[in-house]
Amino acid sequence: MKKLLYTATKNNGKEVSSYIEANSNKEALESLSDKGFSNIEFQDDVVTAISRSDLDDLSENELEQVAKFEAAIRVKPSFITFILNVFRVNKLLILGGICFLIWGVVDSSSYLITFGLILSLSMPLLSIWNYRVVNRYDKLLRAYATGKTEAVAKLTESLRKHMKQPEMAFDLDIRMASINAHHGDVEKEIEKIEKWRAIIDELSPGMFESRVASIYHLHGSYNKFVEAMRNAFFISSLSPTLVLDLALAEARLGESEKAEILLKKVKPEELPIHGIPFINWVEGAVGCRKGIPEAEDKLKSAISGLLAFGDNPAIWPSLAVCIGDYALCVNSEASRAKSKDLLSTVWDILKFHGERELIAQLVDKYPSLKA
């Protein structure tokens, strides 16, 4: 079973972050609710979560410390967030080292001063050293979002020796295949990642097809993209993320009626927190195709929700495309002016990740934009 990262409020009012083993988000939600937890928010889905054997031997207190650390980094991934949490987790060790350091200064003991320095700085310095991998992956996500092929290739190769866990190694190959497929042979790129099918199907049923869909999308094979998303759903319909992903694919590029049916299956409380804005996006995309006036507000809400995670470059392609949908949907002069400003902030990302027809329509609607 996967270990899902969550935050919740205990019945004593204390907020806690930890992990729970479950076969589905629904099962995890029921288990936590039975324990009296409320305000439950998941950071993971059973399909998108990676295997975490490194957590197996940790105590409940240690799990909570690691979970709080990871939850903070996911919401606001930055060095400042990272180092502040390093100091928080290791505060007793650091304070102990500082005490020995002061003691050494008072007693003029070089031994105590040296010991105090080592004790207080060892974990922060080790963490900073390890952060270089996190920072490199962040740079990879940024390069991928902006379509910088050479940077993606270079960073992918440099990360391979550090990211050997199957799900992460698969992620590196998918990003490389996707960016190569943008102007290349899509079937050739998919052949390259076929070696992962059996491994990923065992770890996260449906994830392989879902990531294959992203390769088709960047290539511009939109019918195959929707088909791959349907396959992912049929393999793992217990995943609320994959249900919502398919609903969005149908709403934007497939059959809007199917999107509405799928959306009824989605329970917001079972979704990872970053998935909530996608509900509004699906509703807005369907509404735009049907000419429903409320569609503009739905897309605006989706953008606001995605912006809450805007520090994470993993969300940038989705945010850019959602802004593109909104800009195409609006009609009033005030909304057009606002959407034009939004488009200017994500245009380079949208030109790479948006559909060709969407880009063409936006350029036609906003002539100052350049395809």
C-alpha cells in the first residue's frame, strides 16, 4: 500500500501532518475520519504518490516531523522554506551545539568549541549539500515548463545518478520523451519509455498511460492524448486524480457530456489539495463550449486556485493553459484587458504547452501576441 501525505486537525484541535497507508484516498479519508480527524487534506493520490520505504522504520513522531517538512516544501518550494524547516526539525541538536560552543568560549576550550560547531552545523550543512538535488530538479521543472530542450536534457542526465527510485527515474524519462516529441517522432519517444510499463503498472496502475498522454499532448496528437487518458481511467478508476484528469481532457478536447458525467464521480475531499482548482477548470471549460455565462467565473476561480501553488514550477504548464482557456472565453472589455495581462505572464509557457488551435485563436483575439 502507498503512504499518503496528509494534514488534518485532531479532535483536540491540534493540526498534524503525517502519512497513512491506504489502497485509495477514499479508504484513507474514512480511516482518518474514524479516528476523529477533521479538515483532512491530502498531498497525494494513490496513483501519483511514490513508494516510500524510507518511512517504514520511523516512529509516529518522526513521521510527523518528516511530513510537516515535506508538506511545507510542496506548497512553497524554495531554499528559504527548506532551510527554515531544517532548523525547525533539528532545533534541539542545533541548540545543544550552541550550548557547547558557548561553554567552550567561556572555558577557552578549543575542544568544546570544535564539538559545538560540529554538533550545531552538521545537519544544516548536510541538508544544504543534499538540497542541490532538490534545486536541480526544480530547475528541470522550470526548463520543462518553458520548453528549453537542451536544459532539460542536461539536467535530466545530471539527476539520473541521484533519482534512481523507479517512479522518479520514470519521471525523468517521461519529461525527456515529452519535450523531444514536441518537434519529433512521438511513437519513437513512446517506444523509449515502454520499458517502464510493467514496473509502473505494478506500482501505480494507470500512471503509465497518464504520462504517455502527456507525450501525445506535447506532440500535438490530441485524439491520442484523450484516448490515453481514457485508458488510464479504465485501469485505475479508483484514483480521483485520474478521474479528474480525464474529465478535464474530455471538457477541453473530447466530449463535454462525458466530462460532466465524470465530474459527478469526483469527491473534492478525496482529491490532493492541488487538484481542487481543476474542478472549476472542468466546469469552466464545459461552460465555455456550451456558451454558459458563468463559465468565465469558474475559470477565474480555477486560476486563483492554481496561483496558490504558483511557486511550484510543476503547476506552471497547467496554470498557463488554464489562463489561455480563460482568455479565450472572456468577452467584456474589462475581462479582456485583465486576461491579456495574465497571458503576458505565461505566454512563453503557453506557446509550448498549449494546443496549436488554442494559440492560434488567442493570437487572433489578442493581435499583440506573437505565436
